[in-house]
Amino acid sequence: MTSPNSETPRTNISARAPIWPLLALLAGNAALSIGPYFVRLSDSGPVSAGFWRLMLALPFLYAIAFVRNERPFAQPPRVLLAIGLAGVLFALDLASWHIGIEQTRMANAALFGNSGSLILMLWAFVMLRKQPGRLEWLAIAMALIGSALLMGRSAELSTRNLIGDAFCVLAGLFYAFYILLMAKGRNSLGPWSVLAHASLAGAPVLLVLALLLDEPFMPTWWLPLIGLAFSSQIVGQGLLTYALKHFSPMIVGL
């Protein structure tokens, strides 16, 4: 059985790039894009849906970590603290995103909720002190223009949609810093242990926020929340966390 630290790290996509981490990165993002649909179907509040997403996934995440012999708790406190902070940021990301999903179109929610990808690219350019190439500048410009057009269309439809877009963009900001901290955690821990610890740290934050907002907490129909936990937290975040050790934040952002 392969140990979590035996994977060869990769920082760019080339002819020698490992195919499975690349497929995991693509499939993980595809699974995450289904999340807004399940949030809309749920009869709990949007922040409560985020809480149940983490709580329903937690037993499976820890079970997979132990089966893979990742030794999730045999780590220095500073590593666990960094992952815990990532979990708090992820909870704030989910709270902002799920509120935004309820107030804008699902296409906008999926796009703006992942706006942190652009931040990751810019962060990588600054940290690596590398200027983007012509095609990279073109891709960034097209993303910004497209986002502006979508937000402008939301403003024409109603102010509520524009507010929803703003919440999703805020979620993207939290998500970018979450990914950066998770990438650091992946240097020491296996993917399922990192994700399980972050989920455990984020669940209480979402619980407190849901109670403060006084929104519906206990669902009467569990199927959408089960689908949300499986598609977004176990499959989506699981595959993405696995891929983080193989690619730089710039590649993840792209």
C-alpha cells in the first residue's frame, strides 16, 4: 500500500505529468459544480446545508483515512493547527457560497464560487516572480470580462441576484486561502486525513452561523443533503485534495 508521503510532487503540467492526479483535479472540480443544485433542493437553510455537508461526510472521510493507514492524528500540533484554520476558512466559504446560491442563478453561483481560482493564479505569479505569458494574460482578461458580463446581467434582472453574486465572490476569496493552507497540509498528511480534519474544524463554525441566522436547521428530506455530502465533500473535495500535492496553486487555479 502506498504511503501518503510517497507520492512524487509535480508543479506543472507537461508530457511527464501524472495522468491520475490530473484526472482527479478535473473530476473533482466537475463534481463540485453539482453542489448548487443540491443546495437548492434542500429544505434546510443554506448555511445549515453546509453544516450537514460536512457532518454527513465526516465518518466516511475518517474511515477512508484509517483504511489507507494515513495515521491522521500522528502529526505535529502546528500541522493540525494549520489544517484547522483551513477548515474555518472553508466553513466561511461554504456559508457565503450557500447564501449566494439562494440569491442568484446556479450558473453564476458555480462560476463566482470558484473565483478563488483567479486569486490562486495571481498569487502564484507573485510568489514565483513570473510574468504571465500572452495566452495567460488573455485567459485572465477573458475570465474578468465574462464575470463582469454575468454580474451586469444579474444587476439587470434584480438587485437580489447581484447580492447573491457578491456573496459567491466572497466565498471564492475564502476558498483561495483555504486551498493554500490545504496544500501545506498535504506536505505532511494524506489527502483524506487533511480533508477530514478540515471538515471537523469547519462544522462547528457552520453550526454557530446557522443558529445565529435562525434558519431552518433539521431537514425533512435528507436525499439532497446526502447527495451534497457525497458529490461535493467526499468526491469533489477528496479528489481535489489528492491532486493538491501534485500541482502548484497556479495549475489548480487554471
